[in-house]
Amino acid sequence: MPRLMQGRTPTFTRYFIELACRLAKRDRSAAALVVPLSIAFHGGQQYRACRRVMGAAGGTWKCAFFDREPHALFGEDVKTRAAILIHSRDTNTARSAAKVATTGLRKFTSRTRARLFESTAFTPLGSYPIPEGIPKLAGRVQAQAFAYLRQRDTRLDRCSLGIGAAHFKEAVASAGDFRVFVGRTAYNFINVFHGLVLSEADINRLSDVPLTFLRFASRADADVAFGLLSSRLAFWLWHVTGDGFHVSKGFLASLPFSTETRGTPLSADSAGRTANLRRIRTNPVASVNKGRLTLAFPPHGASCRT
């Protein structure tokens, strides 16, 4: 099975799933597959086609998702993020639209590995339209929250003046630069910051690690976006829709957030919230690799983090 996991092309995954559906009888059958986690989130044409095959197969799909850390599904030998798909159908469900049940992105240690499958609980989503992706959801409350957010007619990119690529040196504070910068990878938190204040010595040794930025019309809008992107809600949505590692431009652009705060809880005590969030900049996690400085800004501990 680990060898199968190394076939990462979308065509491989699609044919693997399609073959399982064809080999299993339509009137009463069950099949289980281990595939890359990309089946859940990848937006490529082949992956969308693969998920359409799953929907057209009818029956029920139970989708369990597993991170690669602290321990991977196949142990230390094959460090990969994976999904286990369990498909079942009978004469009553084979011709109807497929029903879907999912889990969150599971993380486990060697101590909990033996109980991994008995502790896996699936969240039913009904006849969920999966061609656009399969959300990683743990529990009814998460499913309801995600359904609500999907219906919102707001997107973060509609509130911004643009989204693009940058480096750390561009994040140093300058007048009239209302950009919020986001690291392109994450694990325990999304690395979000703006208006860095550094010494000239530190500026000169900043790394060339690429970042993504969103530009806003005012400092107030940038502050609100900074707070939203630093929130637990953004971090949760990143797990639900992404791969648990990369923070893509598409994810940032499509977040169902708005920088408009009038009539919302964010409008109350906005000055206090902004000041609290700015404290994040005073306690970065600094790492040096070959003399180049990289900074990360954990939002943990900020009382306004929601």
C-alpha cells in the first residue's frame, strides 16, 4: 500500500477510485481505498473529474483525513498526508446522489495510534456537492458553521486592492503601505504580520522566503484584515479546505471575510483590539539559516484572538 501512495499524479488517483467503483457490485458492495490527501482539496481539472466520479457512483462515501505529523498513517517510512475513502452502496442508494461523511484533519501520536480507527468519528454532510472539494469537518457544529460561511456573499479579495507576492524586506513598515503579509506555509498557526519595525542590521539579513500580501486602501482596513487572518476561524478554515501545510493565494482570496466592521462585533473597541494584535510584532519567533533571518508571529495569547 505505501507504494500506491507514492503515485501522486491526479490520473493515478482518479483511475484508482474509478476502478474500485467499477469492480464493486452496484446492488450491494463496499470498498476502501488509501489515496493522497489532495483528493479533498486540489482544484485541478483531473481532481474535479475524480470527485465527480465519486458523486456519480451513488451510495455513501466516508472520508477520513490524516496529517503527516506527529505521526503519519504509514509510520515514519512514508511521511505523507493521506485520506482513507470507504464506499458502500446497496439497491436503495446506488442510483441516488452519493452521500458524504467526513472527519477533520486527524493528528495522532505513537501513543494513540492503536486507537486511531476506533476513535474516528464521521460527520454526515448528506448529498454534499464534492466536485469543488471535500471539507474536513469534525462534528455537527463544525458542519453547520462551514455551511453558514459558504453562504456568505463576502470574499476577502473583494475588500482588498490586490493580492500578490513579496519578500520579508518589503514587509518593513513604510508610510502609506497598507499591506498584510502572510507566510506561504503553516502548521500550528498562520504567519500573519504587517508594518515590521526592525533594525537596519536585521533588515539586511532578512531571508528571501516568499510571502503573499493583500493590499488595502487604509491602515484601518489592513488592521481588520490582520486581525481576521490571525483568528482561530481563519486557522480552522485553512484546515477544513487546505492540505494542512501550504497557505495558498486562492485560500486567502476566497476567505468569507470582510473588512467592513460597521454593525459587527469588531466595530466595538476596535482600537483596543488593534493595539492588542500589534503586540504580536514584539514577540516574533526568529530563526537563522545560513545567516539569513526568518520571522514568524504566533498569535497565541492575544486576548482578541477569536
